[in-house]
Amino acid sequence: MTGASLQDRFEQAFGSPPDAIVRSPGRVNMIGEHTDYNDGWALPAALDLGTDVAVRRRTHGLLRVRAPRLDAHDERPVDDLRPGDGPEWTRYVRGSAALLRDAGHHIDGADLMIDSDLPIDAGLSSSASLELGVLVALLTLSGITVDRAALARLGQRVENEIVGVNSGIMDQLAVACGVDGHLLLIDCRTLSTEPVPIPADVRILVLDSAVPRTLAGSAYNQRRAECESALRALQAAEPTLRALRDVTPDLLAHHQGRLTEVELKRARHIITENQRVLDSAAALRRDATHEFGHLMSRSHTSLRDDYQVSGPELDILVDIATQVPGILGARLTGAGFGGCAVALATADQAEHAADVITAQYRQKIGRPGHAFVCVPSDGTNVRWTNRPDARGVTAKGLPN
């Protein structure tokens, strides 16, 4: 989508042009799944697929929203947002506005138009992309500066408190803090981020299984509860443990008798996955992309067998991908239970590999899977504005 086309549609819908347009990326997690809510590490990338939010200030106390892709609209007084009501997509928008107001940021009202080229319910953080896009758009109207980590925490609160998904903060941090040409090593305990360069001769393949994934209705919260239960059992022997991040392989082996079979599997995935993340970042710093690809494949095995969040379609998709020339490694991405897989491909073979994988998947499964060849992008930023005071969050192309 071009900024001009969104501006034109905004003006047609609301009668005058927007004040700003925000681009908020989706994210793909290259490795480090379900580690975020266990204080661990993750290695995602902000994508060059994402959400566009056009926004204009209103002074009459209404939040008016148009979502052309959904053929939907919403309108609420800013003094009575009722963020927990309405269709699910409106909860992200109303919830973002409500939490900003609760945090003391004054919002008179706004018109917003939201569109996206990001697959929905595919495990690419379409919800975090929307939350961060709306937050930055509303803040930009007021020229308010918010630290990126604080912005990510606000987005996480929308998920936890408004939508009801007990998610960690990795998605929001990746969307807020992404760096062009880099993956982002995230320490989910400290919220520190470190850009890790991805070699120019590889591409990210996002492979959509066409199996919808809805976290609130899935076993996501159950997996989190199982990790908490495993931690409590280990804390009975080692009270200083704060999270599964702190459990070493030797400690788990020594105390595994305290855990149920399910708790042991969940803990083992988290412990080994954290190490795979750190090893992956080290491999990329050495340009050892084949080693990184091997770690991705081992991650999928762990997610399939120990964390049990894969499914037949994702397993077949990953199996197809790993046998195609040019693919260095593949795994499910996102929380699982459907959605997408991700693969690392050589740049010269990425487009062909995407076509081959998609064709073979459709033949075997009968679902209309899709593939996207991507590169890492910057995090949520103001792409265009006609407001000289609209600094908002530190924005690409605008003064800090």
C-alpha cells in the first residue's frame, strides 16, 4: 500500500486528509518460541509486511475507526471507550486508546483508518502490529515521546488486560524496536535488545499454512500455566529460581523426578530453546548461516515433541521446506496451533524455493498456503506527517 492511496481513502471516508501515517511491521520469530513469558531470550525480526494507520485529530470527543480490509468500522466516545466490548479487532484499538488515557495522555478524539498487507491469525503478530500502530498514531497527534520499551509494555497490557491473552512481551518489543537488516536479540527479563546483523545473501521465507490460529481460544494460556507449575515444583528444591530461564540442564536432570511428564517436557523445551537462541545469535555474528538453519530445525523438533504446539500441516510444511534446495532451516513460528512456519533461504534461490514449497504443500494438504519472501525492517515509525509538532515516538524521517 502506498501512503498516497491511504491518504486518498482516508479523505474520502472522513472528509479531510490525515495528519500522519504510521507504518507498524509484523514480526516473525526466527527462534526462541514461548521463551518470552519465561524471562528468556528470543530472536525475532520486524518484517517488511505490516499495518498502516492513518490518523487525524478530532476535537469532538469521538474515536472513529475504519478498517477497509475487514469492511468494518467502529465509533466510541473517548470518555466511554468500553475496550472489552465489540468485535475482537476493535478491542485492540479501543484498548490502546484507553490505556493511553489511563497513563495520563490526553486524547481529545481521533479519526483512524487501518489497513494491512499482513496475514491475519497467521502467527506474525498482526495484533501487536495493530496495537503499536494505533499507540504511535495517537501519541504522534500530541507530540508525546514514549520510550520504546514502555510502548511495548503498553501493547502487552492491551493483550493481557483487554483481549485476555496472557502473552509475553516479545512480539511488542520486536514490532517497536526492529532494525532494518537485523534480527533483534531480546532479553525478556531486562527488556534489553541487541540488533544482530543478518547476512545480505539470505532471505526470510514466511510460509503461511492457511490454518487459522487464535491464541485466546487455544492452548496458549495452558502452556504458560504448565511452565508456571514446573517452575513451582523446581522452586521447592531451589527457592532462588525466578523463572525457567534460571534452570540449567543439570539442575533439571537432577530434579526431574519432581515434575510430571508434561511439566518436564515443557521445561526441557524452554531450557534448550533459550540456549538455541544464544547459539543462533553467535552463529549469525560469524556469518554461519548453515549453523543457524540447523538450530532452527532443532527448535521445530522441540516445539513439536516437547512443547506440543505444532500440527500436521505445520509439520508437513516444515518437512517440505527443509528438502527444497536453497533452504537452510525451517520451523514453526509464533505460538503454534496453526499459522506460519519460517525458513531461512539463500537470496539467489528464495523466490524459487517459495514457489516450490507452496506448490508441494497445496498438493499434499489441499490448503491454499502462501509464501512471502521478506527482509527485516525498522520498527513502528511515522512514515508521513503534515504536523511539524508530531514527533510522538522516535520516528523514521522525523526529529527525535
